[in-house]
Amino acid sequence: MKKTIERLKKLLNLLVEDNFKYFDRVKDPDKTLTTLFKELLPHLDKKRKLWVNKVLNLLSKYESFSKEDRKRFIKELHSVVTLKFNEEEIEKARQREIPKERILSPPEKLEKKRSYPIKAFFQPIESVKSLNKRRLNRLKKLGIETVIDAIYYLPYRYEDRTTVTPMAYLKPEGQFLVKGKVVKVSLFETAKKKKKILKVLLYDRTGTVTLVFLQEKVFGYYKTLFTKAKELKKEVLAYGQVKRESGGYSMVHPEVEILDPYKGKLEKLGTILPIYHCAEGIKQTTVRKDVQEVVKRVVPFLPEYLPEEIIKRLNLPGAPEAFWRVHFPYDEDAEELLAFKTPAQKRVIFDELFLFQLALALHRQKVKEEKGIPFPVTEELIEEFKKSLPFKLTKAQERVLKEIAEDMKKEEPMNRLVQGDVGSGKTVVAAAAAFFAAKTGYQTAVMAPTEILANQHFKKFNEFLKPLGVRVGLLTGSMSKREKETMYRAIKEGYIQVVIGTHALIQEGVEFKNLGLAIIDEQHRFGVKQRVELKKKGRMPDVLVMTATPIPRTLAMTAYGDLDVSVIDELPSGRKPVRTEIVFEDEREKLIKLLEGELTKGNKVYIVYPLIEESEKLELKAVTEMFHYWE
């Protein structure tokens, strides 16, 4: 289906390109379109099938259309196919049409016990009495050291062995559960290699699937099983990966069970299997048994640790029930489960975020209790810096500068994030903070993610601070050994008041005489570890983080929960606004005229593509492919 859609889109793109420039050169497009739409038809959902049948009817009359009618028709086809014919969307639509039938084995029930204090769950995993040494070793190999580690060793996906898929809706390479009656059991030998193969043909009202068994040691068992099922006219369940063969669909060595209402619980099917991350040398089934053994033993004793008010307001299940259903799913909606949207999963996700925020709040409280450097930032000092600038600060810069100054005056260390678009003037605000520190006798370290950015900052900080008598230095990894040693000495002796650099700033050889302020540009490019390492270079220095990445307030609270957030939401005067416009494929002529106009004015044009080279997986244009087009 994917290749057919690609061919269809390429043909329609060619026909409408540059205002139908190549329209007359394409011979019999109606015949090619008819062939492609007919190829697509069996793979489409009902709504798209209905539309394609109407299109095929119109294509049969294509020759009787006038040239203008043909162009209108092709343009409409192009619009609909471009917007509505996406493999993923078609597949979703088809999935919604599949008749739903579920076969469920009795669930693993949670029997709640008297709750233990929450601290009991932070004990070593060895405290769970039923675990033998081999199981303990395997759990530790998975990184499970405490009881709570096992509870939070969550499945990363699920295998739905409860939802029956009619055979007409099977897809190659997918994992499916089918239900059908045995039509034929045949054991035969291949002509060339004389290898024996057992094949079992199953059917339901929509189609057939062949179960294939290649290991001779199981032939006797399965031949008897399926022959009896055929004789007794009993239905068979089979779960496995579907493959397409010349004769239809097949499953090689699937999991199978006879559907017998008098037998009771199914052993392998009728359940939703949680899939966990494994360690080397440990099978998935073993990991599942080990983790579920701990969960069975300890979750019944798990206390509810969230306030009742929150649970009621958000309509969340209790902690024991949530963790139980995540590890032992039963009748959850399969799509919701795979999308991690069941009530139990939502509760676990909420807990992770809530506890993370709680930990950040405690960390912030702890930081605020620490004794930092109270910089005597006066109005006179602020005015001295502002008067030295060749331009006037925007209201947003003034506001953020005031927030930074207030933070620096306090005894508790400053931890502030400054967010603003490129060109909004973050650097001048950071330079002001470095000036305040220098005037108080403290050094500033400015860490940038790349040498190019470090050099840019060095130039800018020098421009702002040199007229005020503040000495600025540069330290990067590409400097010679002699240059580095000279800079190390200047930093250690306090001669350099503001040092700009890359990761080189946190290397062992760098010692500050009196570091009071750390400025970090593009925080997301550095780990927390680097930030901590830079802070260690001084005695609880103030920290200022700058980023151009637009961060919504809620995300900022999560990602930078230990930082106060300031936003520069105003561009300096004279900066031109950015205009964004969407141009479609068939409007390329318009785009070329626009680009030619800019080049005629002496401006530069940058054309950016999402890929360097073509990709089979992504329908995106690549630089290597499009370079020749623009030459």
C-alpha cells in the first residue's frame, strides 16, 4: 500500500506542478490513475473505498472531459489524496472497522492486606522472603535493588492476546490472535531437502490462515490436537506473527489452544501480557515471572500515599489497584492500554510527575535555606551599566534585569532561568549580572555548548564590559596548552573577572579565585552534572541559565522546577517581525518568484530540508536530492 500511495502522489504532484506545466506531457494519466486506485482499493477503509469507487467511475469518462475540466478534476484528486491518503490514517480507520471480540481468562485478583508504612517499601529487595538467591540475582541485574524498584519496574508495552482479529483483517508482520475451525491437517515432505512440515488450515467466516510447524518433535502432539479439534468441531485460538505467502496468510509456530467452555482458564491465551525491559541473558518470560512475583507479594500491603482530596478530584484509582492493574492487566481497552491511557496507567504517570515535582519543591526549599552571596546591587550600579550601553533596554529586559538584581541581593543563592527568542537581548542582561558580580569582587563563569557560541559571547561580553573596566577572558578546548595555562593562571589569580568557555571550564585544571556567578547558555545542551560541576568551582555561586527554546510555563515548571523563570517577551526596537507563510507543492512558482525578489534586493536566502539523504521510512525531501533542483 505504501508504495502505491507514493506512486499516486508523485504522479498527481507532477500533473499539477508549476500550474500544470507538465500536464500535457504525461500520456494517458487516467489509465495510470485507474490502475493505482484499483491497487489501493482492497487496503482502504469503507469511507475511502466509497470515494475511490466514485473516482474510478469519473476516470472511466475522463476522455469526454474538456481540458479545463480535466485539470479541475486532477487538482481535486491531488488535494484529497495529499490530505487524506496517509498510510497511518488509513490503517487507523481500518482498525476502527474491525468487528471486536475478546476472549478473557479469569484475572489475577488483588487481595488487599493491612497496609505497611511507606518506608517499608524502600527496604532492600532481599526483605521479600519468597525470593531465592537466583531470582534475587536476576532482579539485581535488572537494576532492582529495593522493593519500590520492583513495583516501579513497569512494562514498556503490552501484547494483546485477548482481541480476536477476523482473518480478512490480518496484516503481514503484525502479531494477531485468530479464532477458527480446523479445515485440514497435513504432514508432508519438501521435494528438495526432504524436510517434514506440518500445516494446519484454519478458517473463519472472513478468510483462512495456515499454521506452520517445522520442528519434528512437536508434530505428534499438534497433529493429534488439531485432528481432535476437527473431529469435535471445536474452535482453535492461535496467536503469532502473520506472514504473507502465495496461498494467503500463515503463522509459523504460533501459540495455540483449543477453545473449550468446559476446560476453564486458558493457559497461554486470553490474557494481556506485559512486556518488560530485559537484561542480557534473561528471557522475557523469566523477567515477567520475577517482577510479578514481587508485585504479588508486596502490592497488597501498599498504603495509599496521596491525599484523598486529590484522588477524588482527579478520579484516580488507589495506589495498590493502579500498580496491580499495570502489572496484571485484565479487561482494559487494548488501544487505551497500548497508548498508556487506562485509569491505572494515568494514576502511575500522575504519581511519577507529582512525586518528581514534590522532590523539586523540597530541593528548591533546601537551596533557599543555603547561604549564598548577598551582592550589594544598588540602583546606582544598575544605572551605571545602563548608561554605558549604546542603546536603550526594552521594558522586558528592564523587568528581567530587576528580577535578577533582586535575586542577587538575597542571601540565598540565585537559581534563575531567562527564556527569550534569539535576538531578544538575553546576553546584555547576563552581562549586567556579570558586571554586578565583578564590582563586588567576584568572578563570573559563562559556559556555552559550542566554541562558536563561546566566541560570540566573548565578543559581546567584551563589548558590554570592557568600557566599564571589567576584564573578560576566553577558555576553549581548541586553545594550545600554553594559552590554556596562561588563562588558568589568570583565572586563579583573579585577574580575569569574567571567563567565557565551553566544557573546558569544568575541567580539573580550572581554579577560580572567587567565583560568585555561573551563567549557562542553552541549559538543555548540558546535563545536571555539568551544572553541578560548575557550581563546585565556587562557594554557592548564583546561577543564571539562558535559553532561546520556547518553553510553556507548565513545562518550565517541570523541566526547570529548581529554577525561577523570567521571560524576555519583547524584541528590541528596529528588529523586523518574523513572518511565517505556508506554500503548497503546486504553488512552487509563487515561491520561486518570492525568492528571486529577495535575491534581486541583495538579500540572502536559506533553504532548509529535514533530511540530508533520502529515507525509505520517511516521506520527506532531502538536501542531496533537492540541491540539483535549485542549481
